[in-house]
Amino acid sequence: MELQVVREYLTLGLRMDRVQPGAVDAYTGPAELRVRVAGEPVPDPGELRVRAAELRRAVADADLAAERRGFLTAQLIAMETTCARLAGAPIGFVSEVEACFQTAIGLGDTDIYAQAHRQLREVLPGFGSLRRRVGRYRTSEEIPKERIADCVRVLSADLRSRTAERFGLPAGESVEYDIVDNRAWSGFNSYLGDYRSQVALNVAQGHRVSTLAHLIAHEAYPGHHTEHCRKEAGLIRAEGQGEQSMFVLNTPQCVVAEGLAELAVHAAVGPHWGRWVTELFAEVGVRVDGELLEAVDLAATTLAAVRQDAMLMLHDRHADEEDVVAYLSRWLLVPEFRAYRLLPFLVDPLWRSYTTTYVEGARLVRRWLAGSPSLSMRYARLLDEPLIPSTLRAELTTTPRSLR
């Protein structure tokens, strides 16, 4: 019964991927199952919606540990919601996000964004408007394209060493980096199984010191690659939890995965990581003012929610794209042409709601980590256990400490 429920869950995900290519972000389950589904006619999303509901009821009666039932039920609610939308069912955008991510969202507070702007004025040197100061600062930390590969190499090696020491990595794991151009995202992890990942880094807009450091930690060590490796070694191979061999986009597992990845630098290096990145980049001849970089990063933390606001404006408020671009430009302090470059991700049919996983995932995981005397021990749980947002909220303490 248990194996059949898990097999049906994997089959449902693979069939969803036929309807919406890319819905399954990673799959390392039975190869014959993927081959069989690939040979089927493209399924009807309405039929998949019915099957998701049936399977959810079957999971409730399955002989599974409560943790596994909770995980599968949450995933299936999200998958049922996505299939309903693909079948044309009228679902409000906010309701869709809540069902898919176990997360209620709303527009951010512009007073908080204004406070972030005031903090940036305090830490950024020079004269002129804040937008000009931010522009100069971002230009100053740009990495020449020809140096990006060297920077990736030293970042990855250092973070891998720290991750192995602090959390442990399976023998033989590896990450291959690909430099690509002209994508809607800055980086993307493709987990191949057997402890191997391929990470694509988009250089269309160049990379800055701060974004590249976060990106390598996010996609590789101790972020997505590390999580996939440790779950494959533990939950899948050691414990036989086959449902973990499939990572489905727009589900609760994404909120925790992106939350832990967004905080990966803090988990590997610590909250004060400016000196670390200064010393590391000096090895490849790239000058970094780590103290300033850290101060700017801290001041701008709350501005991450601006992208979620833009998502809501587009899909819930049905705002004009030009108004959304103006909003992004104003609060993110970027030129309009850069704000326009954020739109493809926000309007893509597969990714249109995914911004929530970064914004709310980081908020939730930050609070949850702060409720423990040991950040490393709690972060290790994120890497090893099938946690979902409702689990983290249930464990939150009433007096969390700041991570910073």
C-alpha cells in the first residue's frame, strides 16, 4: 500500500510535467516510470486534478508515518490546485498561492521600504540622489565577465569545504558550473541524482560580488545541491522515502527549499560575512569592500518583498505592466530597463507565483532558525528532513533571537 501510494504520487507529478513542462524540477525516482509516462498521451489537467484529490484521500489512510502523510498531503493539495488552474477553474491568485505554498500573502508596507532607503543613505558614501549612489555602488562591485569563472571556483571550493565540515557531504558529490546567457533567472540548479548537480549561471546582466556569493551558496553549498544530496543519502536511500525523489515546483516543499537556500551564506559563513568575501576574492584579484557590502545587504533585506508586491500587482490587482515597472524601479532603486528585465520571470506561466518561495521562505526559515540555540543544528534539519511551512510554524518559539 505504501509503495503504491508513493508510486502514484510520482506518476501524478510526471504527468503534470507533461501538461506543464518544467513542473518537475528534479526527478531521481524509478527510470521506467518516467519512460512509461513519457510515452503516454498528454493528459487532461482536469483528470489529473481528480486523481490528485483521490490520491490525497488514499494518503490519509496509508500506513505511513505522520510526517510523511503530512508532507504528501500538503504536496497533493498544491498539485490539485495547479491542475485545477491549468484546467481553467476560476481560482483567485492569492488563494492559489496559499494552497500551493501554505502561505498567506499581501502587499508589503512601503513605509518599511522607505526605512530601508534611509538606511541605505546612511551607509552609502558620496553625493547625489540615493538612486545615483546605489547605481555607483552596484557598478563598483561588478565582476568583469572574464573573471566570473575564477570567482565561482574560489567561492565554490571554500563553501564546499565549510559545508562538508559543518553539515557533512556524501562521498563523491560534485557540482558542475555552466556559464549561460540570456535567461530569465540568475542561476539554476539541475539535480541529476547520485549526488551530482549542474548549476547554470546567467551572465547576461553580469554579476556583482554580493549576488555571486549568495548565488553559489544558494544553488550549491549549503543550498539546493547540498539539500538534494543529503535527502538522497538519508530519506531516499537509507529510509526508503521515495516521494523525496521528486521535487515539484509550486508546492510547499519549495518554500522551505528556497528559504534555506536564501540563508545559505549565513549558515555556512555566519551573519558577518564581509571579511570572508573580501579575503576570498582577493585571491583572484578582485577588490571588495566587504564591510560596506555587508552593510548594504543588511539595509536592503526588506526590499526583497518588492518583487512579491509586483507579482501581486500583476496577477491579483491586474495592474498595467508599466505601473509595475515603475513600482519596481522606485523601490528597488534600479533603472527602468532593469526593472523590465524582472518581468519575464513574474509573468511566466510556470514561475509567476514562485517569487513567494524566496520572500516568504526566507522570512519563515529565518524566524525558525532564530528559535534555536544552534543555527547549525536547525539548518541541518532543513537539509535532512521533509519539512513543510506548517511544520516550521508549529515549532516557532515565542521569543526568537535575531540572526543578524
